[in-house]
Amino acid sequence: MGNDVFIKCYNLTDATIENGIKFIGYGAFSECIRLTNITLPNTLTDLGEFTFQNCMNLKNVVIPSDVRTIGDSTFFNCTHLTSIVIPDGVTEIGAGAFKNCSNLTSITIPNSIQNIRTRLTAPGNKLTQNNLFEGSNKVKIYVKSEATKQLLVNSGVSADKITVTA
């Protein structure tokens, strides 16, 4: 699915993407401010950057098990999103993917995560903080191993937000 396909479709409330789609492009549903539910296909492997940016009423998203990459700012400013489970198999989460998800209280991150991208800030391109959950102050992060927790901590996520579950 291409970039900006449904950008600013202000009256879109529900969407179902047909099987066969493997990639959702940059900003595809950006600023669909009334979108509350989206059904993603089992064939999906990549969520592009800014896919659901400013979908402030988005409440329900199930990420399919074949997804490998969640792009930068994918769920930026999805203020009604309360919980999300990232399936085993996802290997990369982009910078600011859940930034400003102010009602996000629970996220489960699998052991398959290998990279959490961060943004470097000038001067000197030093990492000042991981903005993955910036503005998502209520979030509690659940991981299944100490190694995944350490990956998050090394990426700048505060250890007190992370719980290791069995």
C-alpha cells in the first residue's frame, strides 16, 4: 500500500486492509482523526513510518504475526491507544513509534526485537533520550527476558517502566 493513501480522510472510522498487502507506506493513514479501528492483514510484514500519525481516536490495533518492522513514529500521537502487543517476529521498532500515546498503559515487547532505533540530537549528535515512549507517561512495558529489557535500557528507556514476565 503506497504512501499517504488515506492521509487526512477525516471521516474514516473503520478500515480493513485486504490480505496480500505486505507493506503499508509512509503516512498511509496519517491524520485520520476519527479512525477508531483498523484490521491489518495476516500478510503484512512492515508498518511504514508515520502510518497512523495523529489518528487520535485509534483504539484497537492488532499487529499481525508476520510483521517484522514497525517504522519511526508509526503510532505517534495515537492518544486513545491503551494497550498493544507486539508479536514475536518483530525485529525492529522505529524511533518515536509510540511517542505521545498519552493513554498507552501497557505494551508487550517480544524477545525477537533486535533493534530499537533512536534519534540523535544536535549538537554533536548525542543521544539525549529515547523518544520511543516520550509523552506516554502511563506506559508499563512488559518483556519476556532480561536481554530484551537490557536492549530497551541500552536504548534509553527507563528501567523502572519495564517488567520482565515469565
